[in-house]
Amino acid sequence: MPPSRPFAIPFLVCCAGVGLFAMMDGVMKKLSLSIGLYNALFWRALAGSLLGLALMIVTRQAWPARPVLRLHLIRGLAVSLMAPLFFFGLMHLPLAEGIALSFIAPLVALYLAALLLGEPVGRQAIGASLLGLVGVGVILSGRISGQYDRAALLGVAAVLLSALLFAWNLILQRQQAQLASPVEIAFFQHIVMLGVFAPGAFFWAKMPPAGAAPLVLLAAGLAFTSLALLAWAYARSEAQRLIPIEYSAFLWAALVGWLLFDEQVTPGTLAGAVLIVAGCLIASRIRRNAALHVEAGVA
């Protein structure tokens, strides 16, 4: 990015994208609890695909070249595996806690970058990873000690597994933002997800009740808009500078969880989130031009 390019606009756009993603996570949790996880994902993917198709036509988007289309397909498949795990976790965990646990993704991405891109992993990266793991342990301590909640522990496992996939998604998304428009990125992510979930529709899909239909449309609109905003911001500013903004998802998740589900943020969750974020910020400074960033929610 040229030094003369203003940072204020990408900063504000990224803030808006993060906030909308956290709101979408809350709406998807509510939908998953009311109509089931599969139906929440399937109907949101269908609504998002129709919205994206309309925008692709109105804005006269050109069909992507084969290498870009391949990247859309790979990332869409990764998100299609990641999203059910993440939202299953949110069904059994407070929203802020699930978001905090997902923050380990950039630490995992460090090692994926070493494996896929040949980047070295030094002592600082290892120390940052250990700090993040301590943060996860602090959050888990509230689940393992005291009341033993099997469903919550399954939720933790699902969120952590989704974070492993999200780490790969971090690398793919930065590449995408440099090659495609925000509308194109959001459309193809939804259409690939729809293709993955559609085969199960014959067995599991049910028309959402009248009360749930507006939430489906709201979730699709929030997901599409936040994806487009984040893609726009990351195409115009260094990922290094936007990383700290995306950790504000924890604050949004705490607010949405309190408003929609009357969830309280425990001291353990807050302390663990601080440790995980500290580890991620230390890791982000290892290489000034590293292309790693966090997206606070699953599209």
C-alpha cells in the first residue's frame, strides 16, 4: 500500500464489517436454536446467493478467470466446513466466549504460513502461540472445573476445530481480496456454500416459519454486507494495520449476546480473551508485511 493512501476510510469500513459480522453471528445463533443448524445455514446460503446474483447482474460483474474461480471454490469449501462447526459451538456457548476461542486462528495460521509459504517460525512466534494457548486454557478452566457441562465442552471443541479451518481461510481471504471485487467474493462464497448444503435439502430442509423468515433475510444481508466491506478494506490497507480492529468482535459479541440471550461475560472469558489477543498481536509484529488477519464471525 502506498504510504500516501489514507487509512481512515479502510479503518472505518473494517470497523463496520466487524460489527456486522458479530451481529450476524448472534442472528445465526438465534436461528440455529429455533429452526436447527442445517436449516439456518441452508436458507441463509440461498438468500445470500440470490442477493449476490442480483448484485452481480446490476453491477455487471465479469465472470472470474479460472485461477480466481478456483480460489473462490477452495475458500467456499473451507467456509462450508468451518461454518457448521462454528455455529454448532455458538449454540452451546455464550457468544463472546465462542468468538474469543476463535481468535486462536491467526496463531495457527503462523504455522500454516510456514508450511504453505515457507515462512520461518521463530521463538517469538512459539512464545505467542503458548500465550494464546494459556488464554484458551483460562477460558476452558471455567468449563472443566465446577459444573461439568458436556454440551458446552463439545461446543468448545467445535469452535477450536473451526478455528483450524479458519486459519487456512485467513491465507485464502487475503489472496481473494487482491484478485476480485467485494461483490464477487461475497457472491461466490454464498453460492459455493449453497452447493455444499443443497444435497441435504431433500432430507432436512423445512420452510422456515413466518417468524424466522425475517431473521434468515437479516442474517443473509448482514453476512453479505460484512463480507463485502471486509474484502474492500483488506484490498486497500495492510492486513497488519487492520488486525487490531477485528478483535473488537469480542466487544460486539458481548453486547449482542447480552441483548439477545441475556449472556454475561465471565472474568475467566475476559482474561482468556486478553491473553489470546495479546498472543495474536505479538505474532502479528513478527513480520511487518505478513498477510494474516482475523474475521470475527463465520460467513
